[in-house]
Amino acid sequence: MKAHDGMYIGGAWRPAEGRDTIAVVNPADEQVIAHVPAGTAADVDAAVRAARAAFPGWAATPPAERAARLAALRDALAARAEEIAETITAELGSPLRLSRAVHARVPVLVAGSYAELAAGHAFEEKLGNSTVLHEPVGVVGAITPWNYPLHQIVAKVAPALAAGCTVVLKPAEDTPLTAQLFAEATVQAGIPAGVFNLVTGLGPVAGQALAEHPGVDLVSFTGSTAVGRSIGATASGAVKRVALELGGKSANVILPDADLARAVSAGVANVMSNSGQTCSAWTRMLVDAERYEEAVALAAEAVAKYEPGERIGPLVNAKQQARVRSYIEKGLAEGARLVAGGPDSPREKGYYVSPTVFADVTPDMVIAQEEIFGPVLTILRYEDEEDALRIANSTVYGLAGAVWAADAERAVAFARRMETGQVDINGGRFNPLAPFGGYKQSGVGRELGPHGLAEYLQTKSLQF
Ligand code: NAP
Ligand code: MG
């Protein structure tokens, strides 16, 4: 596949300071499809300087003009949707249908939402004898993962630009081609030089240099809890703003009167989508003791439709494949009942993992506590609603969740008591304006919609 051999810094593709490259691999067939430069601290420094230089001009650009550039960005992403989908399929491995319907489409919605929010936001408000100004925080260091390669970029860059911030992006090493396409789209959208900058590279090198750079005012990170914790510590040491979107172990709570078939089939689809590489996936299904076996049978039947290589893609790389398979081994060793899948690879080539379902999972098991980040569903049994609530809230995470009940009021009453940032009621649809982010160790801060915009603003009060 075509790739730039430079970094996009200060409005131009410039050669990297070092000579190292990263091989981009197609996880479906393990073939190297491209190489991109592996950025160093020197490249990060050049990008941060470019972003700092562009900041005063972009911050002073009228919000309506920033909104117009974001609308143009939305249009550029929409016009290149097919190329984006094919690129994501090549470097992430997701089936083309999913790449089109989700990976390429959602970022268009999110960029569009920020075009509107930038145009409509009250960047000034009156409070008593004060005028409160909502000013951009400054230079943003954005570090993104590979699981939703374009969405994760747009969910940070679009609100940052809407707020008047400038950005340096360090995308995941597994999916740099999507990031390069995004950089091209910013050029097509007429976003001024230096407002958006891209440094491809490895996390512990380029990512760390970005998180530690004194010229960065806010670090926005999405990824693993381990890395997030260290970025948070670095940022607080420097008294710098930080947003962390980390892992999840979300509960799908099926209350006793819910439509079981619908809830189980939606729950299985939610976990298997993107090969389970979704931070908000409902990886714990909670079913009442009376209908438990029925739910297990329904789940096994539903998961059988996920043929590896057809409806479900591989994992992103060999390391993730090995990690997920070791969790499946762990589940077996812990005594959970395997009802579908297992640790063996379903295909000779490619980083595939069998879609797996475990029953008789208890809340204390590792597979019920830790984020697996693969196509692995755990099904837990509860006695009554209080028990279900206790189990739902029994992990360190709190990112998402679902509640199903015949009566929506009953589901809402339950959702109010869940320690989590989002809950879908009876299969509620994705809303690109709804704040997304974690309670507990799922993170700090919110992305998307007006709450996501607020992350990139700081306030100044003028008294009269
Ligand atoms: P990760 O290492 O946390 O990667 C996320 C991003 O951080 C990538 O751009 C990564 O670069 C970068 N990074 C890594 N080490 C860094 C450091 N020391 N300083 C600054 N940046 C650094 O995640 P992963 O290894 O790809 O995945 C491991 C696990 O994380 C998964 O199994 C899953 O549990 C979780 N995860 C969660 C999400 C989410 O959406 N919340 C997304 C992905 C993964 P490289 O690409 O070079 O590593
Ligand atoms: Mg990593």
C-alpha cells in the first residue's frame, strides 16, 4: 500500500530525523504491506514547535472559520470513505463491511458534529459581573490506539481544533497508514500549516517524548491502563492537563423480564464486533439463575455464525492474539465452562482467535475482572437485582454497559446505580454527541459532543 516516508509537520511531509522504520502488517495474512518512519524525540520536538508556532493564529481564528475547516474535513473524510475503509481493513484486519459501516463512517459523523459545535458554542458567557472566556488550552499531544484507528484520531483532533488548540498526533504503530490518510484530509480541508502535525513512531519512544514534552499543554491518551497510568503520572508531575480513555469490562445486564433472545443476540454481536477489540464492549453478560441455561444456549447459537475470516476478522497482531489465547487458557484453568471457541487458532494464517463463550463464570475469576480485548464473552449468573448490581459494579472499570428490561423505567432505575460512564437501555443506539468516558479506572475526562469540546478549553474570568 502507498505510504508517506516522512512526518507531516508544519504543513509539509518532512523526512524523519532517524532512519528506523516500522513495518505495517496485514493481520489477516501476516504480509508486510508498507513501511513508515519511526519517529524519535527530535521529530516530536519539531512537531511540537510547529504546533506552538501555529497556536496563536489558530486560537485567534473566528470559531465560524474553524467550523468551516472542520466541515471541509468531514467532507474530505466522506469523499475518501472507501479508501479509508480499505486501508483500515489492510492494517487492522476488520472485515470490509465493518470498515465501511463503522471505521470509515463514524469519524464523518464526529467531525461533522464538531463543525456544528464549533459554530454554535458560546465561547463567552456572562456570570453576574463577570464575563467568562472559554479559551483553548494550547498544544495538544494526542496518543491513539489501533482498535478504531480513525475514530480515535478524530475524537481527539476534531474537538481540539474546534476549541482552537493545535495538535501533535502519535498514532498506534499498528495503524499508521490511516493516520497518514487523516493528515492528507486535513490538507484537503485547508487546515493551516502547523495546526495538525503527525509523528509516526513507537510508544515508548515517540509517544513518551510527546507525553513528556514541556511544550505540550494537554495530553490526551487512549489505550491500556498501564501506559495511561504512567502518562497520567508524568502529566500531573508537570501540572499539565490530561485526558485518559482506558480499558473496560462492561456489564450487559439482562433483567428477569427482558426479551432474552434479543438481549443475548445484541450482546453477542456487541462483543464479537471488531474481534472484541472495543474498550466499551459488553464482555460480561449477566443473566438471572432461572433463565441462565437458556441464555447460554442462545449465546452459543449466536456465536456460531461468526465464521473467522468472514464475519469476524483477526486480532491486530501476534502479541494480541497470544494475549487473548492465554486468557482463554486461564478461563479453562479457572474452571469456567467453555461453550464455544477455545484457545486453538481457527485458521492457519493470520492472527485469528476463535469466537469464544464461557459459562459458569464467577465474578472473582480473572476472565471476569480483566480486559481481554478479544472475541471472548463471559456469562455470569445472578440471583436477584441486588446481586446483579453488585456483580455489575465489581470490577475496577466503569466505561460502558447495557440494561435490558420489559419496562424501560426499571432498566433506567438499575442504570442509575451502575458505576459506569455510559449505559445503553434496551439496545439504545450510538450517539456521537453523548459524553464517552470512564468512571473508576476506565479513565479521566470525556470525549465526543459538547463535553468532549470542554476538555480542550480553559476559562478566564473578567470582572466588571
Ligand atoms: P498501548 O500500548 O497502551 O497503546 C496505546 C497508544 O499508546 C499507542 O499509540 C502506543 O504506541 C502508545 N504508547 C505505548 N507505550 C507508550 C509510552 N510508554 N508512552 C507513550 N505512549 C505509549 O496499548 P496496546 O499495547 O496497543 O494494547 C494493549 C492493551 O491495551 C489491549 O489488550 C487492551 O486491553 C488495551 N487497549 C485499550 C484501548 C482502548 O480503547 N481503551 C485501545 C487499545 C488497547 P504503540 O502503538 O507503539 O504501542
Ligand atoms: Mg503497545
